[in-house]
Amino acid sequence: MNQIHPSLQSMAFPIDQLVHLDNNPRKGDVKAIAASYEEFGQVKPIVAKKNEDGTATIVAGNHQVMAAKQLGWDKIAVVFIDGDDKRAIAYALADNRTMELGHTDDDMLQKLLTEVSQDFGDLWTGVGWDEFEMAAMDERATIKELDQITNSDYVAPVLVIPQTP
């Protein structure tokens, strides 16, 4: 159970007793979650609702469970909520939506990534911050600086004249 943070180990629940939420509209990146789990282990619990048959339906954390299974874990930390199936679905939808309503400050993200990138290069690639993504952040920062200088949102197109053979 060393993959689960010590403060969560009392919440450990057998993965084979967890059932995925039917018709879950959220599509997560299991590979990225697995990369994070490999580096840090589980430091926050998933959320589930107990069923009468002894299983539990995953309400928040379906992709975390998939990643844990992929890594060969047999247990994962779970917080159980009360309520009927409709309440569980409402929580799942609210949990997904509140995450979507947030945003990332690209300048702050780029600064923090630069500070730790040397120590966690493989992790960043595993969660999708590869050279292309970093270059895209640089490009967005450049456009933002130009916008501030020109006080305009307009970016002139670049004219490329095709070379004829």
C-alpha cells in the first residue's frame, strides 16, 4: 500500500470492488494520471457511493482507478458519499464542471515548470508538457506581450510566398 499516501491508507478500498459510473461523459487521460501516480503515488482520494451488493460506484475518479489498475495496484483510497444514484450523478457532473470552469495562468505555469523541469522532465512528458506544449506557451506569451505593447488584440498574418521549382 506504499503507493497510497500514509494519511490516506485508512481509506484504502479494494479496486476490484469498484464499479465505474455508467455513461460517464468525462474522458480522462489515464496515461497522464498513471505518470503522476508513478511519481507521487495517490495523495488525494477518489469519491464513490456504496452499493447494496458490497461494491461501490465511482463518482469522481474513474480515470484514477483505471490508472491505478494499469499500474497493478490492488487498493485505492476512497471517500464515500451518501445519497441515491441521482445525487451521485449530480455530484459527478458538478465535480467535472467546477474543474472546467477554472483556468490556468500561463505565465505562472511557465515560471513554475521552468523551476522544476530539470528534476521532473520525464514526468512532464508523461502528463503532456512536451517541447511542443512548452513552445506553444512561449508563443502565447509573445502574443500577449505584443498585445500589451500595441494595445490591440490584432496579430498580423504572416505572408508566405510559395517557392516554385
